[in-house]
Amino acid sequence: MRELVRFGVSIDKGLSDKFDALIKKKGYSNRSEAIRDLIREYLVKKEWEGEDEVVGAITLIYDHHRREILDKLTDIQHSFIHLIVSSQHVHLDHHNCLEIVAVKGLPKSVCDLADKLKAVKGVKHSTLSMSTTGKQIV
Ligand code: NI
């Protein structure tokens, strides 16, 4: 069983009230769980500034009728094959496609892949969801 640590935090009343209102809205039952999530979020953010393996998901929205876009996106993904765990293609409507690419690798390389995919002409929107392998946080 993991050891629990208790600590007190002194903050401005106004800030505390705002935090309480926000976590209530988000559905947290108490401050501890909200603070644990904030700490995890911060640690994951720091992981992406480090040199250890991270996990994420790249989403791409594009019109598949755009000239050569599929070839370009495929070429880039093949040149980063060591980072790609899986990908899913969803036909949203007659024109638009959603592609979700699950990635795992060094932060700098994953960001490089995401940047290259985003920069392809015809990509309407792209995001990189920065997550964690889960090994460095509890
Ligand atoms: Ni499609």
C-alpha cells in the first residue's frame, strides 16, 4: 500500500474560493483529488520537457480530396514508423476525414512528427494530446 502524505497550503481567500468553485463545477468531491490531478498534470507537462519516453495522440482533420494530401501524410508517418503505435481513420463526411495517430517515443521526436503532419497543406486542424506512459506518476 502506498504511503499518504498530508500537507497544509496557505493561499489567499479569493484564490481558494475560485478554486473551490471551479473544482465543484468539475465534479471533484474534495480539494485533495483536484490537487492530485493538478500535480499529475504538471508532472506530465514536465515529462514532455525531458528525455524519457512519452505517449500521446495526434489528431488530424483534412479534406481527402486535396491533391496529394493522403500521400504526404502517409509518407511522413512511414518515416516516423518507430513512433507510431496505431492509427485510425474516420470518414466524417463526403470531404472530411479524421485521423487519430497514437504515438510513443521521445518528446522531441513526437513533437517533430506532430509538427510535420500539421504543416501539410490541406490539414484543417491538428492537435497533439500530450500524455504519459504512466510509469513516472502514481
Ligand atoms: Ni476518410
